[in-house]
Amino acid sequence: DAMVIQNPRYQVTQFGKPVTLSCSQTLNHNVMYWYQQKSSQAPKLLFHYYDKDFNNEADTPDNFQSRRPNTSFCFLDIRSPGLGDAAMYLCATSTLDGYQPQHFGDGTRLSIL
Amino acid sequence: DQQVKQNSPSLSVQEGRISILNCDYTNSMFDYFLWYKKYPAEGPTFLISISSIKDKNEDGRFTVFLNKSAKHLSLHIVPSQPGDSAVYFCAASARIQGAQKLVFGQGTRLTINP
């Protein structure tokens, strides 16, 4: 089945230690998104890639970066994680058709020690 | 400024009855609306959607209603089943920079009681 896969499902890192989360897709979608969801809150868009074009949300901290080396893979890098960055990180994909749903992975839960 | 609001954090419904989940939005630029269902430890799963040119879309037990003048949408599930117990997120979409940007509500936890 075509899908969006996130690895790892659970990640623990130390305060200030860089961490990378990964997302892969077999849907061949042009657009990939990263969302942050904190406990009992709505998922919040961090940034998205339209093919290789990177689009950052205005309020996404500089601490968060992303890479998309090819259509299938997208990475979220957190350069110096703080305690406030503990959250569920969700990857999603979509086509360019604005009237098709985004498809989500199962997320990576990030804990900061 | 919360552009999409789900005012009920939780809802409890008897099995077989109708579940109605509500969502309000503020931005008139939104032109596509979606409902996602989320089980614990899983990502959101797409349930049903509606574009702004329609006022109703039905898929099996699930119907979404859109009232553009009131900036309100609702999801009806009938009959409700125990497997419907999950968190439901409303999302609104606008096309910006070639991509569909979703704004989510905070979710409603639906519990179906046998």
C-alpha cells in the first residue's frame, strides 16, 4: 500500500543535542509538509516543500530546518532542541490539486531530557 | 488568533445514535474543508471533505455540512459505532504558494458508549 512512513516512532534526545526525524512516501506526491502537535493542541504547520522549493511558516523558529533530497524523502532537523520542542511531529504529503486530502504518517514523538 | 475552532473538547454518544461534531472558522479565504480521525499513537486519517462550492457531502455513515454564511461546518455520523471512538479534527484549507495549507481545529474526542 502506498503510504507515508515516519522514523523513528519515538525519539529521545538531550537538551541542545541535534536531532533528525525522517519521513518517506511512496505516493509520489509533489508536496511534503511537517507539522508540530503539542499535547491537546491542533497540529501546526512548520513548513512545506513544493518539489524542491522550501516554504517556511513565518512563526517557525530558526532552530527548525528541513531537507528534501528527493521526491520520496524529507527530513526535519532540530539544531538545538529545547524542552518546549517536545511534541509529536507529523509528516504529510499531497498532490498539487488543492481539493485532495493530505496523507499523514503516524508521527514521531520527540522527548527532550 | 485561532482561525479554526472546535468548541467541544469531548462528546459522548450512545451506540446507534447520531454523533454531531461542530467546527467554526473565521477566514473567508478557506475553500476546502476536511475532517480527520485520529486514534492514539497513529497519525490523522482522512475521513471526508467538502469544497466551498457545496453545502453537503455524504460518504456512507458520514455527512459533512457547510454553512458558508455562518462559517460553520459539521460532521454527522449515523449510526454511531464503537469503532468511531477517536479524536476528530476539523481542518480548513487555502492554496498558498502552490500548496494546500491546512489550519486545524483543536479536536473533539468522541466516545461511543455501547
